[in-house]
Amino acid sequence: MENKILSRSCYFSDYLKAPQVIFDLKNKDKVEAIEELLDVLAKQKLIDNKKLILTRIIDRENLVSTAIGYGVALPHARVDSGGEIAVAVGRSEKGIDFDAHDGQKVHLIILVVWNPTLPGLFNHLFAGLARFLIRAENRGRIQAAKDKAELYDILSEIEFKFVHEEKIVSRARLLKKLQEIELKKKKGTKEQQKELHKQAAMIREELDRDLVSRFDRLMERYGFAVADAVDGVCQSCNINISTQMYSAMEDSNDIYVCENCGKYLVSARKKKK
């Protein structure tokens, strides 16, 4: 079978089949909802190591929430699932708390498990999902779906295309978490450093290589690489960010760099509503 990552274009239905969709998740707790989706994959024999995968997904979730805003979350793990990729989707009418940056509850969970030998596959999927879900009308259609069949038909429309532009899949908050870990490693005990190295490796394998290389250079030169943007001001150099950039940063997955000091920028976290 041709490896799908080599295809120039495909659709979500190439990975997602109707039995892998839960129209109304029973569980209202984040971990339990993720486990409910993993049960679907196990039942379809798409995974055979549920406990390991659940642990890996929760470890990743504890680093930085996989909620991308607008009521959508993409929990994931890079684990040998026995195949190329395993996907499950769950819809929650009441919503689930995913500690989202925008403070909103999550109504759509797209869980992805992919093989470590295919490092670019998740980014390929993430870009296509983000382009589709960022449109309010598409999220509205998903939320208004009357049954599982209608929800599956909508999701099947999502098209994936290879893109050279990586900013849509590069997450500034992961870089900020990586910075926190690297700073902790300098003061941690041997036992603490072992766990911190594990967490850092998890983030590094998910981010674009060039992005991480620039991060490392900034860390080596300045001691930190990521700065908060608060009320339109870079907290590294205390210089105002352009109004257009600051507005675009909010609830965005894109990477932004301060035009004055060159640090990566992260908008200040909103309080939960």
C-alpha cells in the first residue's frame, strides 16, 4: 500500500471511518473522554497498546493543552500503533474542559496516534484540520450535525495538501513550555533532569527542526528565547508590538517574532470564562 504521507492530496475519510466517530461523548472529564476515544480505536483493532498510548497522550496534554481554540482539541501521541495512523473523533454537546487558551470548553476532539517512522504525518494532518476548523461556518456545521452520519459526512470533506509554509503547525506555546523545561534542567536534580529530558524530547520531536534550531541559538545567546506579549508590549524588550501583529496573535497557532529583539512571542494567557 502506498504510504499516504507521500500523496500530494487526500481527504480525512482516507484515515477516518464512520465507526471511529462518537457523535455524543458520554464522559465529561478530559482524560475519560480521551480513553473513550481510545476504546473505539481498540475495538476497531487500530491500536493494541491502549494503556501506553493513553499515558503518552496525557503526558503530552500535561505539557501544553492540545486545545487549539474555538472549542476544538487535537490530543495526540507519536507511538507505534502497529500501522501508519489511527484517528478517532468525538463530539460533546455540553463541552469538556481542556484548559484551552481561550477559556472555551471543547466540543470537538480529534484524537490522532501516528507511527514514529512518519515524523511529518501529524503536521500534514494538523495543517489540513486547522485550515478547515478555523472557519466559523465549518465549526457551526459540525455543532449543528443532527446525527453521526451527518457529522461523518462533514468531516470527510476535509482535504489535506502538503504545504511548505509551516507556521500553521508551529505552536508558540510549545516553545514556551520547552523554554521552561530547559531552564528547570539547569537547577534540577539528576532524577528531575531525567524526567525533564523526556518532556523536552517530546516537544522537540513535534516541532519543526528549523524552529527548534533557532530556539536553541536564542537560548544559548540570551538565556531565553520566548517572551510574553502583554497589552501589545513585548516583555523582553518592552517595545510596542504592531497593533496588527498583536491582534493576529490572539488565539493563533502561528509563530510570531518580535521585530525589535527577535524573541518568539506568545500572547498572555486569558482567564477562564
